[in-house]
Amino acid sequence: MKKTIHFFLFFLLITYFSYAQTPYFKKGDRVVFVGNSITNNGAFHHNIFQYYVTRFPEQPITFFNCGISGDVTAGILKRMDSDVLIHEPTHAVIMIGMNDVNRRLYGIAPTFDVDTLKKRELALEVYKINLDSIIRIFLSKGIKVIIQKPTIYDQTAVSITPNNLGVNDALKQCAEFGELLSKKYKLPSVDYWTILNDINNKLQLKEPSATIIGPDRVHPAAPGHLIMAYQFLKALQSPQYVSKIEISKNALKTQSAKINCEIENILKSRKSLSFSVKENALPFPINENQKQAEDLVPFEEEFNLQELKVSGLKKGNYQLKIDTSIISTFSAKQLKSGINLTNFSNTPQYRQAVAINKILVNLWQAEANLRTIKWVEISHLNELGNNENLSTVKDYLDKRFVDRFQNLSNASYYKGQFEKYLLIKSREKEFQEQMKQLSLEAYELAKPVVHHFTLSYILKK
């Protein structure tokens, strides 16, 4: 008997720790995401932040976008104080390499030119030295580091975009070096290169022009960013459950079990079952432009499970209502197996999460404005000195555009960013305050709410 009790207690402990809702980032943490344009564009870490807001609404954290388009490891070292450490981070999440490999050294065909091959090797050596230096700076200041291995360059898709053959192989070497550093300094690492490469290969077996990367072969498309968020959450062993509501209805009594929620006021009759639930988290709402990722990685099953299980119901169909919203009709068999409520966008919980997403979209727009300001100042105004006089800045940027960018294929990008800078520079503090306020609003809206569930038996006609 004692052995049975001990085994049961052991089973409970294993179950508890298996489903413990323990975040990697804790309340008050300040996390800088450092990198190039893939970080600057931000969708993957926006997804990660949204996961944390909806999953841990009582433990607010702050993310800082420290990506600069076109940046390399040497650039991060130069802007370390002014653009990264200025945020007083507790954690630094770094991904760099796409520009360090120097894609201009690669072309549409393999090369055996000794000088070119030596330049490629030198680029990788400089990358390794600088990345090691960046990590040592963070660690010397007590900042926890997460290494993200670079994303892929799609050199296999059939595309009209000119191909820099060999770039992805160089990025693989960057990823392998990242793994060496993670072991050297005992740091967590997130392997984007492998998962994106594997998915891309599978897609292209069916359709040679398919890609998880955008048309430029460099920047992950929207589904790719959600896959990156999935890989990040997986690497850091993030919790699976939004909540788990389990109710057993039988003739003698009704019992309940739960994960990350509180169940109260269970009432049963011959034809209905009702109860109140306060869930400690909300589902993660997936945007339409990222839906493809759901077919490529098990994001919903592993990180977005809001499960409702009800057993002991008599055979037949039941209408589920949450508060005043009719969600859908389920059979007793389906309810016994379990329903993932995140698949239903008409639940009050999902609608609450969508409202949070709208706040975050505004936050990220303010963030994008701030990154444009930083990009122009760090990448283009560093030689000007005093940039307070916008008239002088305009003349400088106009000349810089004519001298360096007007004949490039992406000249309109530089022109647009320079013009945007001149329009928004005076609002820099306003954007900073917006971000703080919108973050507070998102966390406030994410606070747990009690919902009333009703399962009603549907009479056969």
C-alpha cells in the first residue's frame, strides 16, 4: 500500500513539473535582440513577445529591438554602448552572420579563384573573432546570453533572383561556430539554420520554386518568422499549455482537473453541464500571413494548447457556449478526447488575445520608427557629427544618396528611409513613450478574466 501511495505521489510530482508554467524570462527582465535586418524587421521576436504577454500576463517583461539593417559583428561592437547596453539589459539574444559572410564574394557559379576563396575564409575568421568578443562583453557585465544561429540563404529555390551560390554553406559554418560558443560559455542556443533548411528542402521536393524565405533569398517570409518563434520557444523549453480544463461527470459526483486555471461552480443536470473558469493565460492568435507555418511545425500542439476535456457525458451532441458566445457543437466522443479551443477564433479568450495583438501592432510601429532613426544615425550620419539641425542633415543625406545609392537596384529604399528620418526625428521621445504606454496597455488587457462555460445537450429531431 505504501509503495502504491509513493508511486502516486511521484506521478503527481512528475505531472506537475512536466506542465509547470515556468517562463525563461521572468518579471522585470529586459531583453535586447541584437542583429541585422532580420532582427530589425522583428517579426520573430514580436511573436515571442506576444507569446509572453498572453501566456504570462502577470509577469511583465520588456523587449528591445537592437537590429540594424545591413549590420555585421564589427558594427555591433561599434554601437554596443550607444544602442545596446544603453537599455541596461538582463538578457542579450544575438543573431548575426548574413552580412558577415560577404555575399558579394559569391556568384551564380562556383569559383576556384584563390584570392576570392581567401577573402571568404578571412570574412569567416573575422566573424568568429568578433562574435566571441561580443559575447564576452555581455558576459563580463552579468548579462545572460542566448545565441541564435543564423537563418538560411535560399540558394536552392528556382527563382528569378540572382543566386549567390555558397552563401548558405558559409552560414552553416557560422551556425556551427555558434554551437561551439554555446558549449564554450555554457549558453542556450537556438538553431534556426537547421529547421529552416530542412523545411525548405522538403518544400522544394514538391515545388522547386517554393521557399520559406522571401523573394530576395535572404529575409524569412512571414511564416518563416513564426517558425523561428516556434524554434526559440522550443529551445528554451517554453510551456505547452494555455490551460487545461478537464471535467469528469458521472452519476455520483463531478470531478475536475486543471493546468494553469481555476475551475469553480460546477453544476450538472441531465441535459447540461456548466462551470466557471479563470484561465491564467490567453491563446496565441496567429496572423493570416503566418498560417502556412501551422502546416510546417506543430506550433499549436506544442505551445498553444487550450484544452477542454469532458468525460461521462451521454452519447450525443452538445453545444458549447462561453459567456454569451456560442462556440460550436461537439459530440460526447470529441469532448472526451479533448478540444483545443485555440482553433476557435470566436471564443471570448481568443477575441481578447486579438485585441492585445492590435495594441502590439501599434507598439511595433513605434518601434519601427525608432529603428529607422537609429539606422540612419548609426549607418549614415556617424561622420556628420552634430545632427540636430535637420536642414543640414537633409543636405548631407541628399548628397549621400546621390553619391552612393541612386544607381542601386534598391535606391528607393534608401530614399524612403532618409525622407522618413527627416519627418519623424523630432518625434523620437514620443515614440519611446508610446512604446512604454502600449506595453502597459497590452499587459493590462491580458489579465485573467473569469468565463462561464455551458455544455447543453442537443435533442435529436
